[in-house]
Amino acid sequence: MTTLKPTSMLLGTTRPAELRAWYIKALAPEFTGEGAIDLGGFLLVIDGRDDVEAKNDQPGRMIINFDVDDFDAMEAQLNAAGVEWISIEDREKGKFGTFADLDGNYLQIIKWK
């Protein structure tokens, strides 16, 4: 049996250009070019869709997690990009920072202990 390895994600939105710019500013400030945004080998495709609402009314349903080596440095980068923080917590297994994109989708940075 083969185990699948995720390589990309499609994120549907009513405002693709604005959301794409937000993701580049917040998560991949050195990214240039068109098409999928390369997040360290994981590709994020942002597509305009007319079958989704402008805001995600269940943002906790799926959260994109990013492991970080330096939580404080990544928190500073995200603050400079103007992200909306939901919470920053020290937990038993590590430090978790949850934030939202422009459509209200949740993302997390995690520094594991």
C-alpha cells in the first residue's frame, strides 16, 4: 500500500489577487513569480471561486500548521505583515500561534518542545 505525501493545496476565495498577496507578504516574502506559491516545497494554489463565501464561518475545521525553529522571529515577521492573531499559547508540547488570513482561515506556527 502506498502512503500519499501532500505536495499542494488549493485555497478557494472570492478575492484571489488580494489573498495571494497576503500569503506572499506573510509567509513567503521572497517569493516572486506567478502560479502556485512555494512554501518550502509545499505549493499553495489560490483560486477564485464562486461557490465559497467571502469569509470562512468554520475556520477551525482545517488549520494549516507550520513548524518553526525560531518562534519569536516568525512571530515578528507575521506581525510586520499585519496578521490577525487568534491566540499565542505555551502548551505542554510546545508554543502555538494561531492567526487568520483575510478570509478568516486559520493557520498556526508551532515550535515543538
